Amino acid sequence: MGIRPATFFIAAHVLACQPTTAEGTPAGSAALHRIGGLRAPGDAPEFVGTDETGIGGAPLRRPDRIAIATLLRFRRFADLDRWLAHYQDEFEADPRKEEWALDAFDAFAIADPTLGEPLDAWVAASPGFAAHGARGAWRLALGLAARGTDWAGSADADGMAAMHRHFGEARVDLERTIELRPSTLAAHVHLMAIAKFAADPATVRAHMHAALAQCSGCYEPRAMYLTALEPRWGGSYESMAAFVAEVAPLVPEHPKLKLLAGFAAWDRCRLAGTDADDRALAACDEAVAQGEEPRFLVTRAEVHRKLEHDDAARADLDRAIELSPQHADARRRRSRVRRDGGDLLGAADDLVVALRVDPVEPALKESVAWMVEKLSYEGDSRAKAGKHAEAAPYLAAAAALAPEDGDVRQRRAWNAGKLGPAVFAPSVAASPDDFDLRLMLDHALAQSRRFAEVVTSWDAYLELRPTDARAYYERGGARWHAGQREDGIVDTQKACDLGIGEACDDLPKLKARLSQG
């Protein structure tokens, strides 16, 4: 798979703790970083999307779910409380910002078992509506993952038992969330989902009415209720139509509710979509005729793909992502369309977003593995030809998709060293809070053993992001090699305290080497 350079210069902290060869180069792979090149969020709540508005004047600008989840991984609990309160406050002041109140908690609605410990720590440190709502969303996701995607009658018995156990724990958190802040829309909607999957339509309806008592014009509680009326859940298209008719008088005041009229056709499209014929496409067209709902667009795009209408599929996915920039399923599907169209880097960009929104989504596994191998090959081929600038984006994308792959990190670090620090310095100056760019500058400087400059660079970064554990880890290694060994240990201890497990592993090695002189 292309070249494999004999000598790799990698981040300074790795050099500090690994055995070296006679030439002083590292003899082993880099330490693992589960959070890879994720940018450390700033202090103010962050958003993605444009400043345009959609149906009914709803903002297309949405909370940045990746940044919110990153705050949890960095254990910035006070910031999480403040951010989620901000999104909720904005929704309560303007119900057209309904998606803000939902997306903020959907950041945690992923079945990633590594979130359990920091969520428990957050609840212990600050047991408010935000922490309980976040843990409830996570526990709901665990339950859905345990259940699987089979029909209830054929689902695994152990999986169903696990689902009910997780749902019971989620219900406790979500009910506590509502006790603390009754207008927390996400908690109401998540309780509706639990009741739906528990085949309890009366409770679904009760939770819908509780949500609407807080927000009479809200869309998502009604959308969730409509999905519970689908025939597969014991309802009927007639009952769905009756509910849409019941809501119709509210549409002039709340235009987004018009989309509800497309849900029955959307369900027929999903059912017929397994055959991907004109009947499926007609049903999807009927749904989209009610308005551009991302769920409708993504489903129609899949039908277009099966019918080999790639341009139409791309158009639907582009629009779905404009409406919902971190829609993981839309990103995953568009990645495949872009890949098949020869846009490898664009496909990788979409896959990175999907993976960072939900790093444990099973549907991503095969695509990520293929993409990392292909990107690494393309990067290595260019590096072998001396085209290091051309190689850089391919290796960067591979590293973003596989942050724990030491081989990928080493290839990228070696290529950065070949490019030299002058290539990265302007980008760092333009985006001084970008961790990934700082790390590339670190690699490039380390190749020439300019560790004092590496320290200075991380000093500047930490002035902007003083809680980023990774930066303390990197600066610790640089300080060690710059001859500031005690300070290097202090930084490594700080990184350990902030949750970098590799730093904790390195501490005894560094202390032992220091005592040996």
C-alpha cells in the first residue's frame, strides 16, 4: 500500500516515552487518541448550518452536535450545562427554534458505551435537567441498539430484555428531566419513543399531549406520534389521516405542521423501497410534495440510488444536509454517491461528519474501513512521488476516520515532516485554535528537533483552549525533549488528570527516566 518510510517522526509526547533507535527515532507506534483531531469547542454555544430560514421562518442554523459531544468527552460539565440551557432558553423564547431543543440532546443519543462514565460523572457533579436529559437520551439509544432492527415478533429475546432494562433506566432520567424543567421538549419526545417501542400507544399519546401543553405548535411530538400510528405499530393509514385532519386547522399559524401530511406516503415509500420501483418513487414524491422534510428526502434519495438516478439522489441528499447539516444517515449516503462519482475527498468529508456524530453506527464500519485503506493508498502514492502537499489531504482524512490507527498517524506525521513547518505556520496563524493544525506543525518541527518552538506553539494554543487535555499531553512531550523534564512531567500529569489515559500510562515511565538522570 505505497511507501512505508523507515523513519517516522511523530508527536513529541510519543518520542518522550518510547524506546529509541541509535539514530534517536521512535521504535514503535504512537499512543492512541480516541478523540482524534476533534477541535476543542470554545466557550460560546456553537452552531452549524446557514443563517437562512426554512418553512415557517425556522432557522436552518442548528446546534453543533459534534461540539456538544466533544464537551462531554473533555468532561467540561459546566460548559455543557450552560450550552444546553442556552439552546433550551432560545427555544422557549421562540418555538420556531424547536430543532435547537432537540438537537442539543440528540448529541448524546448514540449507543456508545464509552459515554456512560462521563455521563454518570456529569450527573454526579451537576444533577440538573441537562445532565439527566443527556443520560436519558443515551440510555434510550442503548435500548434501541439492544433491540436491533428486526420486527418485534422476530427480535432476539435477550435483546428485547436488554432494551426494556435500558428503557427503564432512561425513563427515570427523562422523567427527572421534566420534573426539573417541564418544557424540555427532547425529554417528552424521548419518552414517546420509549412508549412506542414498548407498544404502548396510550402512553405515546399522553406524552405527546404533555409536550404540546408546553409548546402548542411544536412539530416533532406530532411527527413522533404519527410514526406510532403506522400500520407496523398496530395503527393504520386511516388513523394517520384522521390525525393529520385534526391538526390541519393549525397549519396557517404553524406552517411546518403541513409536513405531517406526508408521513403516510413516506411510510409507503419505505415499505415499497425494498423493491425500488416506480411505485416506491411515486410514494416518496407524494411525501416530498408536502414539503422538504429531511427524512422524506433521504428516503427518496435511496430509491433514486436503487433506480440508478444518481443525480437525483445527490440533489435530495444535498438538500437534506442543507436542512440538517449533521444528519448522519444523509451524510453516510451522500458519501457513497460522491465516492462512486470519483470525489474521494468529498466522500471522506461526509463520512467524517457521520462518524463523529455517531462513532458506533454499525452501517459505517465497512465504509470507513474501505475509505481509510483507499485514502492511505492515495496519500502514500503521492508521497512516494514526492508530491507531499497533494498527499496531505488524503492522509489527513484517513487520520480523521481512524484516529486510533497508529500506522495512519505515522504516515501522516512523516509526510508533515517532509512538508516542513513553513507550510503549516500560515494555516495555524489563520486558525490558532485548530488542534489538528497545531499537531501537524508539531510533527513538522519535531522532525528537525525544534522542540522549543513546539512548546511555544502549544503555549499559544493553550491560551485559547486551556482545558484541552491533548494539548497538555503534546506540550509535555515537547518540554521533555526541550530539556524541561520536570515541566514535561507536570504537563503529562495535567493531561492525565483531564482524562488522557495514555498520559497516565506514560507518567511512571517519565518519572523513572528522570530519576535515572
